[in-house]
Amino acid sequence: MQTSKIKLLPDHIANQIAAGEVVQRPASVVKELLENALDAGASEIKLIVKDGGKTLIQVIDNGTGMNPIDARMSLERHATSKIATADDLFAIQTKGFRGEALASIVAVSHLELKTRTETEELGTLIKAEGSKIIVQEPVSTPKGTVISVKNLFYNIPARRKFLKSVQVEMKHVNDEFLRVALAHPEISFSLIHNGNIVYQLPVANTLQRINAIFGGKMKNKLIPIEEQTPYIKITGYIGRPDSAKLKRGEQFFFVNKRFIKSPYLHHALMSAYEGLIREKSYPPYFIFLEIDPQHIDINIHPTKTEVKFDDEPTVYSILKVAAKHSLGQFNLSPSIDFDRKPDLEIPYHQTKSSPKLPSIEVDPDFNPFEVDFSNSKDFSIGHFEKKTAFFDTMMNETEEISSGIKDTENSLLGFKGIENITGFQFLNKYIVSPFQEKLLIIHQQRAHEFILFHKFLENNSSLNHNGQTLTFPIELEFQKKEIDLLKTLETKLENAGFKLEFGEDIVLVTAIPSLQSKMNIPEFFEDLLHKLNLNAPTEIQPEEQIALLLAKKGAIKTGQKLEQNSVDVLLKDLFNFESFMFTPDNKKIVYSLTDPEIQNQLNK
Ligand code: ADP
Ligand code: MG
């Protein structure tokens, strides 16, 4: 008998898989529920969470509500009242449209839905557990909808375990809440966490809403930005140059009232500040772009925080010009009255027609971690006299081993002052170089690790201020005790080229060491904390651990092709050391052949 191998996944499994895409953490649920409340036309939205949303996320709205059939349908996959045909996809005015949020959420939680439309007398109560409806019955409830999501990921222990501390999860919930609240000042919002009111935001205009959220001082830091062209409309507020801070956090772009992340637009805005603010500092901004939905694609990201414009350079250019104009106005009359209603501001109409491309070239693929190795200038290092306990131990062992095995290798010590160094790369793996009476075969990766290790260990030379400031600082989450440990290492990390800013359970990395190879920063910190936890501090000094890890991560790799000048610099740097036989973790760097050895082989 033949059986078919392909089976349709049962719905509840399909939903669980899809949930992985939509629901990453409590904050994702918050975002979807708030957006549904907005789409339902609510004028008042209340968000109640417990334990950062891990225990409860509840959204109460006074929107349209649902009749019993829609209520039941809303939990099904691809159930949406918002689009009916594929064409509708190109004219979306609502936040949601995929019809998968509720289906995904109910698949991984205990969900309770209470809802009533205006015309019904009794509303509907539905209780569901992991996609299974347990209760559906009439209930007396105000017009609108209450959705409660309890025990997120109760049925996926691996994901539940992956959730961060209450504090961290709450920060994400808070962020999502603010993004929605900022874009909708005409709606009143409140946020309650573990019984405490975090925000109570009455109906307001945009500036008042910003102030209600960030405190009264914010309004003195902002200037209005406004521009309208047939393609796009820009409104909002940007920081005065003196409001720029080294830390990011109050930077918001919205497209059609939807929060988006856009390094590209950020760059456009920052370029308008060029020369006005300290490099790598960030003014606050709250920028609202309005554009015909036909010109954007919000479908590219499952959680919809990225938007693709059909004409990106134009958006870039208009934003930059508008910001320059605002800043120029501010310069002319810094005492501008910011309490004036924004509608009374004289609009700026210079770029009604199609704008020219700005002269700045932007590379949206620019990755600060990828440094071109062919630029071997940074590759050069100076002399290193300083030796640490770790290094001494390593060298003692080295000498013991070498003297025990081969006399010739001892004479590799003391290469200082060599002028004509030559070598060539072999198999993209070794560097072959004649030296005095010997032929050296050098393991390129280990040699470079060795060089970098000492470079990072050297903590009082100018070399150590060669950190590379990041255009987009990296935010890393840690537990409290990890943060404490990192704080104790701050100067050591700074000496290596890092710059860090500490939050309660967040570290902002604003600069990283300049390295030839790309480095995964989150991984570096994870590895560092891991290593420091494993080793008693007396065994390997933390600064040595940092240097070692950076050397390992930053070194050129086996298999990497080197330019001739890189080969030369590598040899020169290596030969500057009195001894360079072994890497810090005790791997052999050099294999040498003497004439007698070669003869011996040839005469066999
Ligand atoms: P989408 O928002 O993409 O349509 P959802 O899964 O988020 O998909 O919601 C499914 C449907 O449930 C919505 O299209 C809407 O009709 C209904 N719905 C969800 N939340 C609410 C709410 N708070 N008030 C009224 N209707 C809602
Ligand atoms: Mg939705």
C-alpha cells in the first residue's frame, strides 16, 4: 500500500511555528494588541502588564468591538477584516493586515477575549489555551475589546526560558508603548505595570505628548521640522544642536504613524547636523513622514519595523533639506517661541519639485565591523617591552620546550633591528621568509594573534586610543551581575579601544577596537564573560583575557589572502619581538629549517 509522505500540518502546530515569527517576546504581543486597538478606532487604550508581560499583557480599548462570529474568527489564521484582495495590500491604511497576530499569540498563551459592538446588548467571552477554544459565551461588557494574554510561551519551555529579566522585558514593552503613544497623541493611553501607573497620557497634540512622556525639559530642546512635497510630507521636532547626547534613545521615525527603524533616514538627518554637533552624538528627534501607501512596502519585515520607499534617495534628500532648514532658522533666531502652535509656523516651500540628490554618498550596506584588510596601515604596531605574568609564564614554557627539543630554535630569539625583511605567502596559510641561515615557515593566523595580543596588552601607548566610533552604537543586554563585572573592566576595555555606557541592565557599545577582521561584538562580550567566569582571576588577568579574545577575534585567518605589503608588515611586527615562538595559548608559530637540516633531507 502506498502512503503519502506529505501531510498538512495541524493548525495548532502551524500556528505555533508562525508564532515564532510574530511573537518574540512580550513586547511583540503588546505591539500587535495596541495596533489592533488603534485599527478598531479606539479613543482610549489601556495597557496593563504584570512582570514585564511575562505573566499578563492586557489591552483594553473602546473601539468597535466584534460580534460573536468575528470574535471567534479573529483567532484563526489569515482572519482579517482589513484586506480582502491582493490589491488591497498596496493601499493599506491600517496597522495590521496579515491576520496572523491573534492566531499566533493564542497559539503560545492563555488568551481571554471580551468584546462587544455598539449595537449588541451582550458581548462575547472567549477563553483559549494554545489555539484551543475552551469557553465561548455571552458576557456583559462595555463596548470595545479587552484582550488578556497570560503566561506567554507556557507551552514552549525553551522560548519561555529565553525571556530576559522582568526589567529587560519591561523596557521593551515600554518602548513599544511609547512608539504607539507618540504617533497617536489624539488617543489617550495609559500603561500600568504591576499595579503602578507608569504613564497616563491624556489627549494632546504631538509636542504635548512628547513632553508628557519625556518630561517638560524636552520641549526646550526641540525645534519644529516641516516640509511638504507631492511625494512626501514631513512634520515633527528635532533637537537643537546643543541637545545632542552621546547616548541614543530619543530618536523616532514614523511612516504613516507607524514607528520604523531606518539607519538610512538617520544618516540623512545626521548629515544635516554636520558641523553643528560633536561627532557621534545624537540629538533627539520625532519625525513623522506621511506618504501614499502605494510608494512604500511595509511587507518586507514580519514585525513591520522596516519600510521600503520606492524612491529612497528622494526621501533622503527632502529630509536632509528640511532638517537643514529647521536648524538654519534656529540659528537665525534661537529664541524662537516653541510654545507657538506648530500650524502657525511659516511653512517652507523650497523643494516642491523633485529634489536633487544630496552630494553625500550613502552606503546602506556599510558595516562598521568589516574593515578592509588590504589597508595594511593599521596593521603596523610598535615595540613592546612590557611583559605580564601571563606572558612570562608562556615564554618560560616556550623556552623549556624549545631548548629541550631543538637548539636551533633558541637562536630565533633576538631578531631586533632587521632591515631587509622579505617573505611570501604560501597556500594563503603560511608566510615563508628566509632569515640569516634559516628558512622560516610562519603560521600567519597565529603570528597575527600573537602580535595583536601584545598590541592590546600594551595599555599606555597611543595605540590604544585607536577605537573606532560606531555610527550606530550596539545595545547589549546583561544581567545585573554581568554589568557589575563589566564595570570593573571598563578602563581595561577602554584601553583596548572600546567605549561603553552603562545602563541598569544594558550596555551601550559606542566604540570598538580597530581590527583587521570583522568582529561579532555581542559574541565577544559573551565569550569574555564566559571566560572570566571560568577562570579564577589570579590565573589569567582580565586584561590578558580581553587581549587574548580580541587577538583571536581580530586576527587574520588561515585561508586569507594577504597583499605583499601586509606580509611585510606582519613580518616586521613579528620580528620586533625578542621571541615569538608560541601564541599566548601555546601554539607554535614558527617552523624553521637550517642548512644542515635541508642537506640532511637531500642526502637521504
Ligand atoms: P490583522 O490585524 O492583521 O487583521 P489580527 O490577528 O491582529 O490580524 O486580528 C484579526 C482580526 O481581529 C482583525 O482584522 C480585526 O477584525 C479583529 N480584531 C482584533 N483585535 C481587535 C480589537 N481590539 N477590536 C476589534 N477588532 C479586533
Ligand atoms: Mg493586527
